[in-house]
Amino acid sequence: MLSRRGVFVISMNLACKSTLFSRTHPYYFIILSFMDFRTNLPVSQAPFTLTHAHRLFVMGSCFAEQTGQRLRESGFRTVVNPFGVLYNPVSIEQAINRLLAHKTYEADELVVHEGLYQSFDHHGSFSNVHAEKALADINHAFRNAVEGLETADCLILTLGTAWLYKRVDTNKVVANCHKWPATFFIRERLDVDAFVETFSQLIGRLLTRRPGLKIILTVSPIRHIKDGLHANNLSKAVLLLGIETLCQRFESVTYYPAYELLLDDLRDYRFFADDLLHPSALAQTYIWEHFTETFFSKGTREMARQVQAIHKAMEHRPFHPKDEAYRRFAQKNLAAIEGLSLSEPALALEDERAFFERIIRDY
């Protein structure tokens, strides 16, 4: 994990105006090592703890996708974005309500544009040149998500923007415009009261179904500058204000400060990807480590680390797949999987087990 204490290499041409603590002073670098040059966001223990026995359901922006993938790679049974990446609260609310109603999709709900069959409720990853394939993929993910939501112990929702796009013909909010002409949509910003009312009703329905459900809300730190920086800031403000009200209204709702970690704690373009919008791999790891310290016990963090090591081993590509050393490598990891499964039966290790068993079988 990255240090929360500022550690810096001081340039040799540093001009020190103070003679009291000049570079020649014996305690100069000791004093600097104890100074903070960042606004550090300390870990605050969450009101509940997540373990591998809990089933998780993650939905929202591409930041939710990254978090969900890390949870999977850490051995958690996790459903991640069954509608694909969703950015605005209304689309997330519509998706969850549809899952609660068990209402699968029909062919007449698909639209076609430039040869692709699409759903305005879904991300473009579900689009296909064949209507049957698009519908089959949508409903396959939907059915898995219905089961995942009904058994979820914790729901993690990452909200990206308060800007909405509504179809002109139906006035329905779309999850994705799929590059349709702008004249097909009306653009408006969700206000705080409407957001709170929409999500209050949704949370009420969820808690009626699953009284013990815990809900983590977070705002994506990814900026939507296509709307302009000022419009992006207004959008994030709506989400932050709305979430604050929801946390006060519902005891089971907790806010996680992913937004503040990137924009206020790290606060440097070194921690952004090349597009200067998305967090870099290093920043993602920093936020993930902070998340695990917030919601995991020490034992759960250690178990997650061991599962991640096994998952990392799956990426190993041998020079000779039929080599005896590679077979022993697979056996070693398979033994590690069996050992972890014995100590924590709830671990999701089916894919990892099948991967190494296939290597041994094909040897």
C-alpha cells in the first residue's frame, strides 16, 4: 500500500530562507520526513465488516467495474454490472427495479442503429449484429443478476453523473445513447430532491426484500469533462448531497469516499491514466487498499491476498505448456486452492480450480 505519510526527495538546489533549519542542520531531513505534504484521508472503520461469507452485488460506473473485478479476484462471490456500465442514478434505479420484478427483456424492446441491435437500458457491450444474440446475452446476464440480487448481503453502487438523457419519443431515461443523433434525446440534470426521492423508494423496496442488506454508495472519481468541468462539478455535487441525505435517512446505507481519495488525497496527475480522467493503476490499487482496510478484517485481507496470488498465477504463460515443471506449478496452485477452501468454504474459487485442473488433465 502507498504510504499515507509524505515522503519526498528534496532537490539539491532547494533554497532555504531559514537559517534555523537549513540543509546543513542535522535534523533537517528528519523534520521533513515527519511533515505531511498531502491532505491524507485516514481510514475510518465502516459500521459493518465484509467477509467471504457475504455475497456482493456491484453496479454503476466503470469504477464499479474495477472494484467488482478486484472483489472477484479476491475470492468474493460477486455479481458485477449485469447491465454493463451504468452512469446515472435513474438508470441504476430502473435496472434494479426491473430485477426485483423479474421482468426479462423482449425482442420488441431492442432498437437497431447502424446495423447493431441495442437496448437503451444497457451498455454497448451487449450490442450485436444479430437480434437473437443480443437478446440472449441480455437475458442470460439478467437471470444471473436476479439470483445475485435476491441473495446479496451487500449492494455497492457507484454513481458517475447526475446528467440524464431522455428519449424525445418516450421521455424515458436511457442508460447509454449508443451514438444515436443528439436530436433523439433531451439532456437535463437530476436535482438533489429527485435523486433522494428516487433512491429512497428503491432502498425501501430493497430493505423490504432483504432486511439485513447493507448498501455502500460511492461517487465515481472519474470526471465527465464532455459536459464541461463546471457542469461535471455540479453533477458530482448533486450526487454527494443526495448520498449524504440517504446516509442520514437509512441506517444501512454507508458512503465510501472513493471520489475524495483521488481528487483530494492523491490530487496529482501522476495518479491519473493518460486521458487525465481515469485513475491510474497505482491509484486504483491505493483506493482498493483503503477500501479493504475500511470494510475487511485483518483475516479477510490476508485471505484475499492469498486468493489474489492464485489468480496472478493463472496469468503465467510457460515456454513449454507440456513441461513437467508447468504441471508441478499447476499442482502446487491446486493444493493451495484446496487448502484455502478448507479454511474458508465460502471462497469463490471454482474458476481457478477448473483452470489448474485443466492444465493437469491436458498434460
